[in-house]
Amino acid sequence: MPTIAAYIGAAVAEIAGCFAFWGWLKLDKPIWWLVPGMASLALFAYLLTLVDSTAAGRAYAAYGGVYIAASLAWLWIIEGVRPVRWDISGVVICLVGATVIIAGPR
């Protein structure tokens, strides 16, 4: 469970941090949005170090599936755009792949 929590926290932190930059550049939000955005991106990087893996690349690869799922959740919850069945199918494929990567025998 700690790995799943770290991945979910990292995904939320990364998306929020990136959205701060998006807001500043594309939505005409004030430049001070970058301050919490950068803090959020630093939190994202820290949370990935909490993943139970002996190799950073493996932890990052498995994180990719969680990031994709969290991005679509953000799309729906924050941006108000409902994912279509192809989005959901893609997320399922990615999460299966992430599970194989992080939980496979070594």
C-alpha cells in the first residue's frame, strides 16, 4: 500500500504543478501560480523516492500508468471533460502494464 499511496500522491502533485504552469501560460493566470506549482513538482519528485523499488527507472516506468489514470481523473474532475471509452480502455492497459512492471518477480 505505501507504493500505491506514493504513486497517487506523486501523480496529484505532478499534475497540479504542471497545471499551474498551464494556467499561467494558457489561461492567463498570474505568475505567482508558479510558486505553488514548483513546490508541487518538488513534492512529486520526493514522493517517487518513497516507492519500494531498487531501481529508479523501474519505479518511474510503473508510475507512468498511474500518471495516465490520474490525468484522466483530473480531466474529468477539474476540467469537467468526461473521458470516453477509449480513454478508459487505455488507462486499464496502462495500469496492467504498471502492475506487471512494479510487482513482477525479480
